[in-house]
Amino acid sequence: MTTKETFNPNKTARVAGCLYLMLFPLGIFGIIYVPSSLIVLGDAATTASNIMANELLYRLSIVTALTLQIVYIFLALALYKLLNPVDKNNAVLMVILVLVAAPIAMLNELNHVAVLLVLSGSDFLTTFSLDQVQASVPLFLNLHEHGVFIAQIFWGLWLFPMGYLIFKSNFLPLALGILMIIGGFGYLVDSFVYFIFPDFDVTFSEFTFLGELLFPLWLMFKGVNHEQWEKYALKSTLI
């Protein structure tokens, strides 16, 4: 039985491309749009009021952020199946980095849950005044922002083995591999700049994410060079 009969790389490529593209709307809604629409910097009372007035929207952002991480894990597994014939060690490293990033990001959502608990008027908060309760909201929101940048370190790191695998393969354009590695540097620079120079407003990943957009589109609409993929798959079975 040949690899062609047991595994269709282009089908897996389309699945991976679809999963990758799903990260964009999930991330924009859960991590960017909702927080930016509800949080008013320097105004804890207004922020608290916005969250409680739009509680369902806020809860949906939490669920969306969690869903994103689940999709992220399945994406890594799909890409592993597609890319591991090129270099199994780097393919494993790619998955490991995702499996580190996803739990960090999911646990970080507890900071958003904490905001809801604080604003719900739970019995254990009766000894605090309204101003004190509202003042604690920015703390949890800031912790969440810090958590995002910690997870982002691994969002950048996983692009290095993936970019290497794409670059080394003969069944995907090497330019996409280069762009993915550049994207990885963008995430890493943003994370470390955030912690070292917190007042620095430039976000480098806004200019380096092109590969993360082009790669899934290529997977969905062009797929892989099946003949070249077969050569790698056959070689990997002989090693």
C-alpha cells in the first residue's frame, strides 16, 4: 500500500489552511476587538460599567479566546502530518511549542473571568467599597495583557521550525518559509519590547505577519506538490 493510498497531503493541507485562517477572526474578536471596545484606559469606573453593560459580549470574547487555542492545537497536529516527512525533529518541536503556548493563553483567560467575579458583587467582596472593587478591574486586565505577551513568545517561536520545514521542503514555496521566520521574529521582538520598554507603542508583528496570511491561503487553494511530498514521505519511511 503506497503513501498516496493511505494519506492525501492536499486534503490535510486544505484542513490546515482552513484551521489557520480561523485563527484570524477568533483572535481579532476575542483578543483585539472586544477588549478595545470595552476598556477605557485610565478610567476604571467606565471600564467596569462597559463590561457589565456588555457582559454577554465580554463572555463571548472569553469563549472565543479559548476556542482559538483549541483550533491552534489541531492546526499544529495537521501541520505535523503534512511537514514531518521533511524533518521529524523540527516537526515535533513545532508541536511542542504550540502545546506550551496554548495552556498559557487559556489559563490567562482566568484574568478576564476574575473581572466578572469582582464585578458580580460576590459575598466575599462585601468588605470592599465600590471604588475599591472597580479599581481592581484594571489590575486583572493588565495581568491579562501581560499574559498575552508571554504566550506570544511561543506564538513566535513555533514559526521558526515551521518556517524551516517549509523552506527545506520542495513541495511548498521557500519564500513562505522565509516569511514565516520573519513573522516569528516580529512576535518575539514585540513581546520582549513590551516587557523592557512598556511605553514603546510600535508593534512590529503588524508588519511581519504576511507569511501567516499567505501560507494558509496557499494551502487551501494551491496545496502541496504531491510528487515532491511523496518523495519525502518515501524517504522518511526508509530511514
